[in-house]
Amino acid sequence: MLRPLTAICGPRARSTAAPVPGTNKAQIAQWIETYGEDSDFVRVRVRGVFPRSGSLQFIASDLVAPRWRREVLQNVYAPVVIGVDVHASATTRA
């Protein structure tokens, strides 16, 4: 379900419900059916809002952000878990 623009961008956001001439309504409906209303594809190409995650992100920021505010309980006897991303993209040299 589409959320109002103010829920995404804040109270100062403005939007018009006026139809945009030259858009292919059948194609837009097909994209929404195929990808879902809240997919990054529809968010960017149909709604014109930022995607939830960048092209180089594996985990979306809206899933990670609540964890930043969580209180961390420290236990000196607990094992340390470290995650390392060793993937080299096309823009990096190995």
C-alpha cells in the first residue's frame, strides 16, 4: 500500500494528484503487479522517491537504522563476531 508523501519525506513534502500526460498507465500497473508497490523499482521509476537501499548495499538502511539505537549489552566472556565483505565490485581492482 502506498504511504502518503508526508509519511516518507516529512510534513513539508508536497505532492499533486494530477495525472501526468504521456505516461503508460498499463505499463505502470504491470510494474506494480510484478515488483510490488513498495519495491525499489516502483519507488524510483513510478513514484519518484529514493530507493530504500543503494545499489552497493546488501542490507537496506531502514532495517539497520533501528539497531543503531539499541542498547548493547556487553559481556567480556561472549565471543566476538566480525563480519567482513570481501566482494570486489567492477569498480575496484584486485
